[in-house]
Amino acid sequence: MPDPDPSRPPEPPQHEEPAQHETVSNGPFWLMVFGIVVASFSVMIYQQSTVQRSIVVPDFNGLEQQGAGIFSANCSGCHGENAAGSGNGPTLIHRYYEPGLHGDSTFYDAITHGATGHHWNYGDMPPVDNLKNEEIAAIVAYIRKLQTANGIHWQ
């Protein structure tokens, strides 16, 4: 289109400024990736600490053998086969439960009255109904034998 006023000098051509690219910080992305990695390792370490993969199972005497059967029927649903732990409850083959820290009476109390979860994130343990003191004694003998066979002793 011709310039209406020929006496005006022509305007220099207008160049558009190059578009400014917004710099997007990768910080939030890498922070999220880091969080996922840390969470994954935390879960892996937690699972390894609560569920032992292999338990040494010793020969049991009469009381311990009786305890194995009672444990299997009443406790293994949460504490796993041979007290190795499960997704529902902790292993009892752990230093937390050695006789010097959790005496036999602690097992009696937990079985008869339940226990507040304090070492693991499984929640509280409900009481186990209908077990006699003799049956609890057999369970405790069984657990202590398993602990001893796996290197957990009075400290």
C-alpha cells in the first residue's frame, strides 16, 4: 500500500522480536523422581526388615511342637509361617522380641489383651481369644526356640 504522505521518510521495517521462550524449571520434575526413588527404596528396606526370607527351623520338643501347631492355627495369619512375618504382621524372629527386651510375659499380655503397635506400621494387635495359659506357654516356647535357632538370644 502506498504511503499517503510522500514527504515522510519511510519507516524502517519492523522486525518482530524473537519470541522469548519461558524457561521451565526441571526442579519439580526431578524432585518428584527423587521422591519416588527414595520411597521405593524405603519400602524395599522396610519389607526386608519385617519379613525374613528364610528362617532356620530347628527340631522341636513336645511343648515346642505343640506351640507350633497352636501358632499356626492362631498366629500365622498375621505373623507368617514360622513367625517369619507377613504383609499383615511383623516377624517375631527379630531382635525387638529377644527375651531381654520383650520377656515371656510380654507375649502373654499381647496374646490375652492385645498390643499397641509400636515397632512396626501394622497397627495394633488384637487379643487372641480362647487360648489357655498352657497354650500360650507352648506358643512362647515355640517362638523362643525359633529365635534361638536364628541367633536371637538373651542380651
